[in-house]
Amino acid sequence: MRCLVVGAGIVGICSALQLQREDHEVVVIDRNGPGEGTSRGNAGIFAIGHVVPIGTPAIVKRIPAMLLDSTSPLTIRWSYLASIAPWLIRLLAASTPRRVEAISHALAALMAPATESYRPLLQSAGAADLVQRRGWLITYENEETRRAAQPDIDLRRSRGIRLEELDEGTIRQLVPGLRPGPIWGVMLPDCEHTVDPYRLTIALAESFVAQGGRIERGDVRADMTADGKARVVTDTGPLTFDALVIAAGPWSRALRRGLGDDAPLDTERGYHVMMENNIDLRVPLLCADHKFSMTPMTDGIRLGGTVEFAGLEAPPNPKRWEIMAQRSRALLPGLKSEMCSTWMGFRPSMPDSLPVIGPSPRHPNVYYAFGHGHVGLTLGAVTGRMIADMIASRAPVVEPTPYRITRF
């Protein structure tokens, strides 16, 4: 078949590679080059332990505070409140204990084959050295934060995620240079990280091209023809395809609207700061108190995370970079103060924390692969596997019902 993938981020490139492994002719198109969006600036964690949705009863209680503090780990800009309100209402609906339980099961099902799904892609691309398994350490700087995290810890354990609760001595051995005072920690030993998310996406894209794939740059519009068939149009004219995969991250919203499908996709704006790794940090860690990760990479330590709801057009808030840098130095006093570079990008997110993976209800040859939120890197390869399975009309590697676009 001739398959067209719209989107050259990690999900789109992995989908193209999985389809190519099925001997399809595959073309990828994006307005930018491979990996130049969120895939370039993510925290680099293959977070297979991320089975707790964003929406929980605890988060619901914090929504009013999000409007009052523009520097909190989760915040909403007043100017975007009217636009995000329908999404927030769905978030509230997804935050009941019953829904959290069901969503966590669906996330765990996706996580289970996530790592193994990457192996053949990394091997073929010669990119295995860009991924390391050192676990993921979650730190808690006060006992109150640690107690508040217990429901999440219990939920992860109930989903089969391996967790090791560490004493303070072990934590300090793993991360020398931590500030004085008590500290608590949990290790997720099966998590991996990439030392360069952008280079990883580029390596996979180069592997795709080397095996006969084609990547084009251009703006894309999707709509329906007079007879109701799906159509994709670029600046140079319409594109033909037997199967269309929309994996364009936050820009998937306009594409699926053009095809008449609906889903409450919005964006969580994520920030990152690059710092020099002068302290030789070797283990990725998540600062649970402040909701950002510190990941050792080839060009330094990436501080990445937090959530800001402000849409695609508002400029970044520089205070969010400064606060991450300040809090990282408070945790690791020996860290140099200079910010080497900063970045802000858009996580394509659904209010129930589950991606949309599966066919369009209107067009039998259109498939969606977007809305991965905080786990796009983690789920790129398994999402591509599921799309390839569906196009081949075989049972997907993960039962697809929870991720259908018609669930809303």
C-alpha cells in the first residue's frame, strides 16, 4: 500500500518505520524537519512507569490555585481560560476514582510492550547507544510530599510497575551532591532515557530514508471531497494514498477537524532548560515537589517538565525557566548557575491522559496517532506497531478500544 504519514515527530517517524517493516511504500510529510517540535525538547525519559493520569482527585482540588500562580508547576493563563474550559470539564470527568482506575489500566497496557517495540527500530538505525537504562529516581524533599505521593505509588504497584523505595543513604550514593537535610526517594529501575531526544528522532528518520522512505516538508490540509473521501492537499497539490496516518501532534486538531472527526485535543506547554553537567549527574531524576525532571544528556543536564495551559500562540513565560534553574540548584547546590539554553514546546494532550490511536469513524483508510501528552517518546514505537497492525487488518498488539477517537 501507499501510506502517507502526516507528522515527523517521534510518533510519526516510528509509525512510518513500522509500516515500512510491513513492506508498504511510505511518505512522511511535515511543515518542519524530523523531530523539530516536541520531540526535540522533551525530557528524554522512556517513562514506562507513567500509568497515573494527569487528572486525579488531588489535581481537581488544585485547579483554582492554577489560576492564581503563573509560576506553579501546573498553571493556566487567565487569557486562555475560556478556550481551555471545555477541556478542563472533561478533565474533571476523567478524575473520579473509577475513571482513574480504568485509565491507569489502559496506560499500563500501552506501556507493557513499549520498550520491546523500540528494539528493532533502534537496532536497524544503529541508535541503541542513544538509549541507556539507569532507572528513574523520583525524589521527595519533604515528608508531606512523600505522603501525598503514596496513592500514586500504590497505583503503579497495582499495575505491575517495579518500584524500589530507597533510604536516604542509597539516594545520596546515586546522586552525590544533594543538598543537606532529609530526602525520600523511589526508583523505577526499568525506565530508560535517551541522551539526545532530537538525535534519536533524526537517527530513526535517517534509517527510514535509507530503507526507501521519503520525507517531505510542507504545510498540509486535510478535508473531504464532494463524494466524502478523505483528501490531503499541500502547497504543490493533492497527495494520493491508500492509508493516511495523522500523527501531527498538536496540529492534528486542524487536520481531523477538516475530516469531520472530533476529539478534545489541546496542548500542555512544557519548558526545558539546559544546564552544564558539572556535578556528573548520571541518574535521571524527577523532582516530585516541583514537577520537573533532571536528565543527564550528551550536552548537559536537561531540566524539563511543568505544565502551562496557554495555547499555541502565547509567548513563553521566562520565569518558568528561571524557577526550574533555581530549584535545581537548591536540590543540587554544586550545579553551575548559568542556563546554557532554554526551550518551550507543546505536548498534544487529551483530558483523559490517553492518546488517540485508531481509525477514523468516517474514513476507513484514515488512522489517528496523536494526543500522547507526557508519553509521546515512550509510546512512539508501540503506537506505530498498533497502526501497522490495524492497516494490516490484524489484531493490534494492544487492544485498541480505550484509545478510539469515538470515546468522547
